[in-house]
Amino acid sequence: SQAVVEQGRTYLSIFGLYMLPFSVLCISGASFRAIGDSKTPLFIALVDVVINIAGDYLTVLASWPVPGLGIRGIAASGVVAAVVAAVLSVYLISRSPLAGSLKLMGRFDWHWQRRILSIG
């Protein structure tokens, strides 16, 4: 029905912001697992899920911080949880053997960019 389409559009317009921090979470989780650490990505996922569930409860059932958020609150809590988890994952990377890799992220290499574009 049209009501479901409108709610879906509202949800996806907010939840689309989730993709950027989610990509950071995927990359950091894979990085930790690559060095043999599977507990850290599990902890980060736990933080993400707990914040998301708490945010869903607060925005829908408790009407906090703004009454009547409904579907917008559910989408926003997912985005907030992902951002917090992504920041936590970058912080934990900076305190791990992967810390040196963070320095490489700011470097822009034209040679590699051309190579990637030519392959694509």
C-alpha cells in the first residue's frame, strides 16, 4: 500500500547514511580477523547492536528524545549505532598492531588510482 511505501521511503532515506560507517566496520572487522583477533570485532558488533536496540526502544516506545519519531527513530538509531561502532573500531585499530595502517589511509597515490580505474 501507499502507506508502506511512504514509511519505507522515510526509513531508507535516513538509513542510507548507515552505509559509510558500515563499510568502516566491515573493513576493520576483516582487518582484526586477518591478524587472528576475532574477539575485537565481536565486541564492536556487540556495542553496535546494544546501541541500536536501546535507540529503537528509546525512540519508539519511550518517545525520547523527541516524541513521535517512529520509523525515523528506528533508522536514526541504526545510523548512530554504526557511527559509534565505527569510531570505536578506528580507536581500537589505533591501539593494535594495525596502528601503522591508519597512517597509510591519508596517502593518495595517483599511480594506484589510475591502475584501479583502468582495471574497472
